Amino acid sequence: MPAEALKTLFHPFEAEAVALPRSGERVLFLGAEPGFRLPAGFEAELHLVQGFRPYFRALQASGVVTPQAEGDGFGMALVFAGRHRGLNELRIAQALESVAPGRLIVIAGGKDDGIASLRKRIGELVPLDGHLPKYHGIAFWLRRPADLAAAQELRAANPALLVEGRFHTAPGMFSFDRIDTGSKLLVENLPNDLRGSVADFCAGWGYLAAEVAARSPGILALDLYEADFASLEAAKLNLPGVSQSITRNFFWTDLLSEPVERRYDAIVMNPPFHRSRAAEPEIGAGMIRAAAKALKPGGRLFMVANRQLPYEPILSAAFSSHAELARDGMFKVLSARR
């Protein structure tokens, strides 16, 4: 579906419902994903924004790409909407703030991802210039008003949160409004004797890392690895309470394709198991293999996974031993020793 929705985003230009930007004009592309194809004659200077590390790396061959929006006064903005309503609204707010008054903003997404309701919502705040359905999606466009009242409304509706009074999060992050049930089960079943250098793979906004550091006084260094830039930035805010004797490092990285240079006494992780709606067990399997390579001999892995995911054969192949520590109605906690 993302490939189809990307085609939807550029359809208004191909259909000549929207004029192409001028050659050399700066165009901000929020939520850019690999695989987009520019229409003939689209010769603007694209500034791509993508905080998901695998997509970021794939986009580097397509032009200027940054993990978060930079600058203002753009001549046009493109917004690729996904499944997270709050993140979509924040991207549109960013587009409104980044383009010059009167300039065009084109937004598109898949019908299954709620683009129709997003169009209605934005249309209540800003007059829309038009819309076109195509490729199982909808594109709509508007011009930035003279004021930023709409952007302020969208930001007010999607504020940053403080989960349990401790953890800074924001819409679009994994489990941004609560502590994930699987992560909580993992924390409840971790030993309190972790020592030396410890890593949190797929660290999100830092819940696991913070809890591990609080429960194991023998930890000397704690490294967080995360593919989502915004989540990792939040994690930096969420670990100040960790003992100052623990060295902390933060790595924005794709664990499936970028090597881990350091070696650890223990790794904890709650790996993702899908990028679309369907389960993709190979993602977690790749994370297990990455953890095995990053552990010292005798090092331990502790992970949580959905009960139905078949990770045990992967653990058997990559580790000298493994065991199940706990399970509930949805999740299982697994351990392994290299």
C-alpha cells in the first residue's frame, strides 16, 4: 500500500490539477519514503524528511534528507500520511509552519489508513483547494493561510506526553500513550544482577533502559539502539534519572543492516514484528541474530515477543542455550546465553 499511496501523492501533478513547482524551488517532503517517482517536469529541489533509519538510508541517494524538518520559507510542501493520525496532523502542522504564506501543501495517503477522515479534519481548519482519489488513496491540497492558527490547533490536539509522570513521548512513537504491556512483562521477569556493559536494542523512548538501570546496580555502561529518530531523542530526555555512574550512549541505527561495533555482557529488547499490518517474524529473527553477534561469549539476551512468533528455532541456532522465563495471554519472555 505505501507504494500505491506514494503514487497518489504525485497524481495531482500528473493530472495537471496542481501546477508543478518551479525549477530550483525548494519543496519540503515530510514523511518521504523510498520508491517515489517524480512526475515529468518536476525539477524542484526536494528536501526529504524521514526519521525512520532504514527509509532514511534508502533515501540518501534521492537528495537532501534529514531526520527532522529544518528551515522555513519553502515554496511547497508534500505530506505523505500514514497510519498514525496524530503524527499525520503534526506533519501537516509542520508543513504549514515551513512554507511561505499562500504556498501549496499537497497531502496524500491510503484509504485504509484513514485519509478520508484526515481530509475532513483538515478541511475544517483550512479551506481545501481540491482533492483527487487514485490508487486506493486520496490526495488533497490547500494553501497556507496568512496566519498559523490551524498549525497551532493541530499541535494543541497532539501534545507531547509524560507517561506515568516520567517518560516524555509524542504521537507516532511506539506505544506513545502508555507503557507497552510486553515491555512491562519483560521488566517484571528480568534478573537484578545484570553487570558491565548492557544494550537495549529497539529501545523506543527508553522505558526498558531506564528500568534495567534502576534494577541492576552493577551496570557500568548502557547503550540504546533505536531506528526511530524522534523516539531516540525522547529517550535522551527519559534517562537523566539513571545513576550518573552509568555511561550512556545513544545510537540511531538500523540493526538489520548496520553492524554493531561494541560488545555487551547483556542485551534486552522488545523487537518489532511488523512494519505493515501483517506480522513479519523475520524482523525479530534479524534482531536476534544481531544480538547474538553483539554479545560477548557467555553474554545473555532477554527479550519479549508475541506468543505465536516462532523465535525459538532462531535462538537455538544463534545461542548455546535458551529458555522461556514467563508468558501471559499475549506475550512470552525468552532468555538466551551465547
